[in-house]
Amino acid sequence: MSWSLKVRTFAVAAICAATAILAVALAPGAEAKTLRFAFQGELKSVDPYQINESFSLSVNGAVYEGLVRRGPDMKIQPCLATSWDVLDPLHWRFHLRKGVKFHEGQDFTADDVIFSARRVLSAGSDLKGRIPADARIVKVDDYTVDFLLKSPNPLLINEWESWGMFSKSWSEAHGAAEATAMNATTPPYAGLHANGTGPFILVSHEPGVKTVWRKNPNWWDTPKHNIDDVVFTPIPNAATRVAALLSGEIDWMDPVPLNDQARVNANPGAEVLAGPEIRTIFLGMDQFRDELGHSSVKGKNPFKDVRVRKAFYQAVDEDAINKKVMRGQATPSALLIAPALFSRSKDFKRFPFDPEASKKLLAEAGYPDGFEVQMDCPNDRYVNDEQICQAVVGMLARVGVKVDLNAEPKSKFFASISAAGGYDSSFYLLGWTPTTLESYNVFQYIVGCRNEKTNWGGNNVGDYCNPSVDALARKALQEPNETGRDDDFAQGWQIALFDDVGYIPLHQQALAWGVSKTTHVIQRPDNYYIFAWVTMD
Amino acid sequence: MIAFVVRRVLASIGVMIAVGLIAFAMFRYVGDPINQMVGVETSVAERAQLREELGLNDPAIVQALRFLARAARFDFGVSYQFKQPVADLIGARMPATLELAFVASILSLAAGIPMGVYSALHRDSALSRLFQALSLIGISLPTFLTGILLITLFSVVLGWLPSFGRGDVVRLGPWWTTGFLTVSGLKSLVMPATTLALFQMTLIMRLVRAEMLEVLRADYIRFARARGLSESAIHFRHALKNTLVPVITIVGLQLGSIVAFSIITETVFAWPGMGQLFLQSIQNVDIPIMAAYLLFIAFMFVTINLVVDILYVSVDPRLRASLHGMHG
């Protein structure tokens, strides 16, 4: 290194240092309100189409808005579409909001909607389910778009809050016209830069380190929030996350572990905001193999017998699980859908906890002394997942069933229970959130007979299968009104969970956000983090 | 000498290839990357296609060789999770880890050497016993526990130091960000560096103490005393100097392990370094990041060892002689 270069390097360093000190000294005082938010996982991309995961979708929703959005009560509201008409069950017409501009100044028009539809269906997109692949999207004029469907779908717009609108000209100018392919070899522009219409503008995104947004002063809607900047940091360690909240270094974080909730509430500066989540936790059983794997039973599969399934159900004391493991924060459930999402929920009651009845059922089914079976359980996916499984193991032991617990990190658990792993589980715990916020989604992915070609029953690991349940779900989709649909779903639930005992529902787990007392947030049961509703004192 | 170096470099390359092969043989037990890349509603067909496109159906050895062949051209692929080039991701995280390791090393030396010297000179004093007790704690307390205890005390109770992150950083050139130039950056360094330094400090203290006791028994010290030199001259000019040779060797070698084992410290303090990136990538089964990180760590160890070997040969005449002898 030459002398002059050394001097120059030093000078640069000195200037940087001086600037930094000045920046610290001149940092604005009480005026600018910065929301500091932390989550246990990282934001994988600022391109919302990259992964269909609620964290990514909700946070990126601050930048990219959909044609519709959902309010605090989960009701669908107009957003970039001011209104829509269902001209007939196959023909939806959307009237777009006028005068909306993207962050970089482009006007929002029908072309952007059509472009975004094409992008969300492109090969690299993980949100392909947002639009039926065979739908035709037609521009009527600059602010009117028609969606022409091949089959009726009253739930068309249910998931459209998280289908954010991209600017056609911006995406094309930056080579981001298609969602980034999963096997991409070049870094995607839209993975580090964003340009939506939403209440916040992306300032910087360092993957896995920090993401910063500032408020969009030209947002079309009247802001309910009063914050100027949002800084997101992933803090993977739960104890550190709690400490950071208690020491006032962050304003909002998720999740607070059940064990730390009392400590957070005892602190004068912060509190736990708890509420029911719409995710249902349940137990599944292998009902398709002729010989049950990972078990002591040879030559047959006890789970094919409804009496054995019901015996397992009645052996599990969900109230005790809720009290001891979930600290009373869960909502025991008779269905695989949360009460908030299904109008007929109150008509259904869980089978009572009854170990004697359970033993009798096992004896009738030919297992008076029970049998041995392995249970697969994730240990880092749901609230206290491994502890729930341990409790279930203990309860089943009381009716003579010896369960070997195999608790694994989610990366291994999902690898073995998924299609790629050959649905390799005899007895397992799983959770499910219907992203459409109604029953059809649960029938489609969890309860329906497994069919890999149509992606029906795709997460039905044990392949519980009753074609009449599938028929009811499909029939419901033809019903334009919600009451009619829910009648069909109620019949479906009755057969699947009570006549057939295809699954053992446990509970809806609880959300637990840690929030500083000076920060006011709104908690929606789908666990979306909506910066646009945050106010700070 | 040149032949020796060439031989050692070739052996180092062999080690790195072996690390690559072993790494890929193990990745299959970490889990399925596809499940971490797509949402739960993605169809079986799409998942299968993705698996094929990423080459995950190939045998581990094919995947490993493909990775190594690209790595030889400094192409480490694209992260499954972030869809960003792995070299960029690791490069962006490297300054954080290296600064942390650097401060931790300095800290462990600055505290470890005086403590070692003191406890060698005043073997039975109360302070020496305290140092010994501290060093026992330093060796036996797991890093995550030390970290959480520090956070609870200094962030939550006292509110002096930040509990997570790197504070404000200043960008120096295209490749480096530093936390040394801001107040929040320096404050953020204190606890992670202390946590990381604790084990090293214990090690250095014990090493210095043992070496010093050894040296103090040596003949030249006795002769120095006989010559009537002052105690401080004997202790610091003669004894300490000779004690430090093995200490410096160990510290050099330990620098590698500080970088490699900062994983837990980084995770506890949400320190945005390579270790945290690596841990995230294990959870996400992000094979390109895991492979590149392991290769980087192997490279670091191999390089340090190579340098040490070469230094030994050039410093120690006996080793040189044996090399010449080998050549006949």
C-alpha cells in the first residue's frame, strides 16, 4: 500500500467517523417515531410472491397492497379496488381506485393488475393458488378489470389481501417481470428492492439482519398510524427477545414464550397481548397403510378401525393439556377450524375425555392390552408442541397404549411426513391455518382424500378418506352464500370428525405478542403484523 | 523449503475437498430444504420439480463435486432462502464476526496474561484463588447461559448496554462495515465480546500461569537472581518474555476457533455475523450457505495451520535441518 493511499484511507475513515458522530449528535429527538419490531425468524425476501408464509406476507403487506384487504375484524374491505360486482358466478368485475401511485411514482392502472396476475402465476411464484390458473383476466378500461372463471369460486378474493400489486413498468425495467425462480442463479432485483402502493416504503433490506421502512407520505388512504419509520430485526433467541423488550430496546415482538409471559406482564414498561389464533393443532393417524409402521402391530393397521381412533380421542384430556401445557391460553376445539371462521362452530362438542370408554373401545377392537406406536412431533414449530406430545404420550399410557415419542426440529419433521418422505408417520401432531379463513381450505388440504395430481388432500398425511366428505366440500363451493356453504361444511365436519373420527382436534393455540406500554397495536387472529395500525405515544 | 510448502498446500486442498464431501454426506440428515422454501399449500408436483431443478435427487457425492467445482471458481451458488448469492451474504456478515473475534481475542489477552502472571507469582494469595475460581466458571459455564446472565444484568436491570444486534455501523468501502466508529456500535460489542472471550481468557490465564511457573524454575532465572537483578526485571523482562512464545502460538490457533465457535454467542446476542447466518441456514436447510460456510471455516483453519507450519520451519533451525536431511 502506497503512502498516499494509506493517508487517503485514513482520511476516509476519519470522515466516516466524524459523520457518524455528527449523525448521532444530530439524530432527531422526540419528533420522529420509530417502531422497532422483532420476530423469531427472518424476512426471507421483500418479494411477497417468493414464499407463501404468513410472516413474509404480512410484513411485505406494508409495501404491497392487494385489490382488497381485511380489517381488524377480518372482514374484507375495498383497497386498490373500490368495489366489485359478481355479474354471474363466472364473471367478476373489479373497479380500481383512481389516483393511486406506486412509491416510485408510477400510476396504478388495470395493466398493473393484469401484470400482477401473470407474475403471481409465473413459475417462481409460491402464491399460484391466489388465482385459478385457467381464469382469464381482461382489461375493460384503465380502471376496470374482469376476471372470467371456468368454474364458480365464491372464495376468489378471500386470499387477495396478500396478493400485492406490482407495477408493470417498474418490474419490467428491473428484470423482475416474473417471480424469482426457486433455482435462480442471478440475484433478483425484487428480492432487495420494492415498489408498492402501500403505507410504507422500503428503505433497505439486509437479508436476515435488518429491514427498514419509512412512511409513505403520499399514501392514498388516511393513515391510522403515527409512525415515521419501522425497523425490523430478527432475534432468534427467545430469552434475548424478551430481554430486549423489557429493556425498552424494541417496541413490539413475537412470540413471547409461555414461560416468560408472567415476567413480561410484571414489568412496568411492557405487556403481553394474548389472543386466540386461528391455527388449529390436531393429531393425525395413518389410515392408509395395510400394516401400521413404527408399531408393534403386525399384519394390520389398528387405525383403520374407527373404534381405535375414537379410543385415542377419548384417552386425550385436552382440558388438562390446555391447563398444564398451554397455561390456559389455548381454546380447546371440536373442529379443525377456529370458531371465528365458522358460523356453526357452537353446534359441535368434543367427545368427552373418558379413559374407561377408551379402554373398552380398544378391547372391542381387539387390543385389550393396547399396542405400541411411534408418535412424530415437531419441537420448534407450534406453541409448546413437544410438551403437548409428551402429555399425549402419558395419557395414552393410561389406557395401555405405549407411545414412543419422536420429537424433531421442523426441518426434519416435515421432511419425513411430507410426500417426499413418503408420508412416513403412523401418528403425528400437526397444525393448520386456513389461509382463506374458512372451512373449504381445511377440507382441501387436510381432510380430503389425498390426490397428488390435483393437490387435493396434499397435507392429509394419514390419508383419512371419505368421498362423501369431499363431495360435500365441493358442493359447498357451488353455494354463493355463506350460510348455505356452512351447512354443507357442518355436514362434512360431522362425518369427518364425529362419525369417522378421521382426526383428533386439540385446540387453537394462543397468540402472545410482547408490546411496550407506549405502543398500541391491533392483533388479528391470523397473526398478521400490520404496521399501518400502530400508534405510539 | 519450496517442496515442503507445495506439499503442505496440496494437503490443505485435500482437506478442503474432504470437508466438502463430508458436509454433503451429512446434509441429507438435516432435513428437506424444499419444505423450507415453499408454503404448505404448494403441490407435490411442484415440489418434485423444484427438487429436480436444484439437483437434490443426485447422490451426495455428485452434489458435493458439483459444489466444489463451482467453489473452485469462487461461485458458491445462491441461497435457497434468500435467493441472494451466498458469497454476498457471507461477505456482508464477515466484518461483524471478524470484529467480534478480534475484540474478544484482545480482551482475552489483556485480561488473561496479567491474571496468569499474577497467579503464578503470588500462588497462594486470595486474589489468585479468586482468579482460579473465575477461570473455573469461565470454563464450565455454557456460553448461552453467560450471555443471558449478562443481558439480564446489564440490559434489563441496569439498562447500560444493548441486548442484541450491532448498533449503528459505518460503511468503509464496499466490503466492510464497522461498529468501531459509533457509540452504539462500541456498546453493542461489550457483552458479546466478553462472552466470547471468557473461555479464551481462562485458557490463556491457565497457560500463562503454568508456563510462568515452569520458567521460574529454569536455571537462567536462578542465575539472574544470583546476578542480583531486581525481581521485576526477572519476572517481566526474562520470565514473561519466554512464557509468551507458546502463548502466542496458541492464541494464533485459537483465533480460528473463536471465529468458528462464535455461533452460539452470535445467536444469543442476535449478532448479525456468519455464525448466526450459519445457524439460520441449518434451521432452514439452506445447503448452499451451510456448504460455503463450512468450506470457509476449513479454509481458515487450513491457512492458519499452513502459516504456523511454515513459520516453525523458518524459525526453528532443527526442523529445517531435518527437512534437508529428508531430501538427502
